[in-house]
Amino acid sequence: MSGPAPAVILVRPQLGVNIGACARAMLNFGLTDLRIVAPRDGWPNPDAGPAASGADSVLANARVFETTADACAGLSLIFATTMRERDLTRRVVTPLQAATEFHGLATQGGLMFGPERTGLLTEDLAVAHAILTIPVNPDFGSLNLAQAVVVTAYEWYRQSLAITDDVLVNHDGPAPHEELEGLIGAVDAQLAANGYYNPVQGRADAARLIMRNLLTRPEFTAGEVRTLRGIVRGLSRKRHE
């Protein structure tokens, strides 16, 4: 059994021509779910169509979101592509490993790509479960946005051609992202209510980022998320004397 095709999430893309080139790369390898976060030049973009070279259906069905977290709704396993070291602890996988994990899921995953010039911010990476790094020449690691999409899409498609019913499907894979966001929001609200966050400027944001990292990294199942939310509710209730 082959897992659902992953979504491609373009975070704050700058040029319509690059979005079109990504759509072309996606459709070449069977990916059709394009999600765009806060495109710099708005959407629709007239430059995207010609660059898509016929992948018009991908562009027509593309969805636009205000935030990275919103774009990840409904996805259970999200890989963020980056070449840089960041201040988050995340496991790192190759396109081959990511594709293998996608095919082992019964639910949809996602591939996240950052802006052309800057790449993903730490706040974007905090939404993902793991980092995807494409092995390149260490002396010249310059891939453009569409090239990164095509490498990862190709690996998923290549494995889909060879997949068999012998593949073990992880029916208890990571919870949908919106359920994890609900847990993070519940923990955050309770911590704030209890005065946990340091009022010193900047410290609260750093503490929230660490908390998000701790809750995202384990790839909790939906059942585990529900259990943890129940624990938060239990801890928030006042004890009966």
C-alpha cells in the first residue's frame, strides 16, 4: 500500500515564476496539493502560469494561507527543507528517508520549503516534525526552489512505483497538525494562567518556542495528543478540599 501523496508547502515565496516552476515539478511526479503561505506578490500571480508549463491544475487548486501553521492543517508528518543549522533539536532525514516514511503513513504528510533568498525561519521549522536536507556538493550547495521540490517529489514518486502491499503502514502515525496545535495552545494557555512565563522582554517568546519544540519533536499520535490534553485539563482543575 502506498501512502497519500504529500502536500507541498511554499512559505512566503517571492516570485510567481518560481511558484509555477514548483507546480511543474510537482505534477511531473504526481503531487497536486500545493499550499502557499503569504506569497510576497499576492495570489493569483500572472507569472506562475507560463512557468508551470501545463501544470495549470496544480495552480488552479492551490490554497493560500496566512501562517505556516494554518497551511499544515490536516497533515500528520511534516518535513522542513533547510541546509542551515538552527536553534531547534530535530532529527534530520534525506529525501529517500522522507519518502519512505510518507509511504508508511495512512494519512497525508507535507514537504515545507522556504523563501528563495532566506529559507525557512526558526518559527517555521518549529511547526515541522523533522528536517529534510538534500545531500549536495559541500563546495556548492546552491539549489533553487523548484530544484529542491523536484528532488523530493521524484524520490516520493520513485518509491510509489515500487511500493507493494508488503509495506507496513503505520496507522498510528503522527496526529494531524491541527490537533497538535490544539495541544500546544492548551499547554500555552495553562502556563500563562499559572504565571510560568518570564515577563522579561523576549524570554516568553523563547520559552514558548522551546515548549513547541518539545511537543512537536516526538511525533505524538492522535491518541497520545488526546491523552495529553486530558492531562492538561486535569492539572488545570482546582483540587477539591
